Amino acid sequence: MTSPRGKRLSSRIRVGLLFGGRSSEHTISLVTAASVMAHIDRDRFEPVPIVITKQGTWLLLDGAHADFSLERQFEIDEASDRGAAVIETASYEVSLANRASDTGLVLHSAAGDVDLDSIDVFFPLFHGRFGEDGTVQGMLELFDRPYVGAGVLASAVGQDKHFTKTVLEHAGLAVAPWVTVSRGQWQRDAQTVRERVAGLSYPLFVKPARAGSSVGVSRVDSPGELDAAMDVALAEDNRALIEQGIAGREIEVGVLGGRNGERARASLPGEIVVDQGYYDFEAKYLGAEGVRTECPAQLPQDATERLQKTALRAFEAISGAGLARVDFFVTEDGEFVLNEINTMPGFTPISMFPVVWDASGIDYTSLISELIELALEEER
């Protein structure tokens, strides 16, 4: 417990939960935060929840209660065809104010000030741009505050699919062939883009460079479908990737940072089984039929070990820290094609990252604790 001015009244570690944000994955971040609030070990940790609205307003929530609720977490919004969530708890708008005395920050609200220096560690729970991409991580480093997860560089690389692929390919890891196109290139000379794409095999997948949760992703089965897919992707970002589809099983491995200077650890692999279509937004979050997860994935032991080693190589290639989920395609001939790295993967109890670690011996509450402890010992 603390006073409004941030004076510590207990020995628990204060954890600033940062979530929401201005990205198209705002709702997913709220669901993640609700799950962490409900399962964090309150004997050891005191959560201080801070939400950023879609408009960029900072709100300080009541950390004494875990049950700030999300009304019908994924009620379909007819205007957007995506889930809508509502924060119902009482909250106070805050502003960031520089202190004249030193380099810290104060969250100023009608309920009182919260000194960021009184928070022991921050846990960014953003998905997508303006949070998962290194922007918030940079702010926290500027004010010398410890935080969970990847640093500025790894967060930025992991968020940008083009640079993720570039770094991984340079590290000798197989990735799907791709073409990156800016909005300006597409508007000026779409025909040249079509000619570049002609060397790729169908189906293609068109994705925003810096969006996650399958937002803005389209499957393209013929050249005539490319234009519409590009419009969808470029509505989310100013660059899009056109990737060659890979036929194979969708396997995901969780990575946790190492303790006391040791190497990072890889979980048992989990598998996304899609009976029809592909693993899109609806399949991930809205309970679409024909999609299930299997953990651990049914793989030969040597394949499991190679996947774990490859996941660790990828984590190290982007200079990862704290946590990541590494996604693969495993082809019929046993080859691994690395799809992407998520530096802040889905983090509800049923999300793949917690699921694979639960199968590997670390339950959800212990996983939250482990990540906080890693952040407290991390040297940036």
C-alpha cells in the first residue's frame, strides 16, 4: 500500500503495469493487463496500473482492486469488425511532469501524485506500435527505470517485420521470401511492385510491417487479389510486406531470459492447428471454429531440441531480453522457416506463451513473477 504521494507503506515490490496505447491492438493489451492483474502474486507485488487510452491520455487506475473489468471482452464492434473493450473502474487522468530536482517523472492526478521513482519496476503490456516497439522502453531508459522485456533495439526490430527478417537472415536463419513496399512506392508505381512479386509463389500473405495480432493481414491466392490486400495492409502502416506462403505446421516456442548471467531458456514447443483457412485475428481472439492449440507439439525429440536451439539463436540475434515467442513453420521435410519474433506475445492464461511455459513447468503466476525478477536483475 502507498499514500497518494507514492510513499511506501509496505515491503511489497511496486510494479507499474503499463498498457492500452494508441495501436490497433489496444483491446488485446487491455485483456493482457486484466489477466496479469488477476494473477499477479499480491503477497510479493503491489500493482500500479497505468492505462494509455487510444487518444494518448494516461489514466491511473485503482491498484487495490484486481477486477477492473473488460465489458464483454470481445464484443464485435460493427464499425470495425474487431473486439471492443471498456474499462469500467474509476480512474484519474494523469499528466507527465518533469521534476526540477532530478531526472524523474511524476504522474499527476486529482487523486494525488505518483512518483515514478517510487515504482520499483515497470511491466509494459502493450501490443503493437507506441509501446511494444521500443518507444515506451526508450522513455523508461531515459529516466533510468527498470522494466520487463526487450530493450529499445530488440523491441523496435521485433516490431518491424522487415527488419526482423533482415536480421534473422543475416544470422543464417531461414525466413520466407518477401518483398517490402512503402505506401509511396505502391502509389507511384504499383506495376513495378507486381513485377517484383511475380517471382514469389502463391499463396502470398500481405502484412503491415509494424502491426501484430494478424491485424491488416490478407491471404492472396491470385494476382487479382493483390491490390485489395495492399490497401488493407497500408491502412495500418506506411510499409507492407508481401510474403511467400510456407506450407508447414505452425510451431511456437517461448523464450525466457537467463538468470545470473546464464543463457536464455526455451520452452517446449506448442502447435497451432488450423483445420481450414489461416490463423487470423478472428481465429486468435474471437473463437473461430477449426483452430486449436496442442502443447507440447507432437514432434520427435531431436526436432524439439533443434527448434529450441533455433529459437534461442533468433532471440540472441535481435539482442532479446526478458521474454519472446518465436514462431516457426515446420515443413514436411523437417526444415524450419522462422516466421516472426514477438517481444511482447499474447499473455493471457490461454495464450501460447504462458501455455508452453506451463507445459515446461512454470505456471502463469510464477511466470509473471519470473519476468519481474528478471527485469530487476537486468543490466541495460
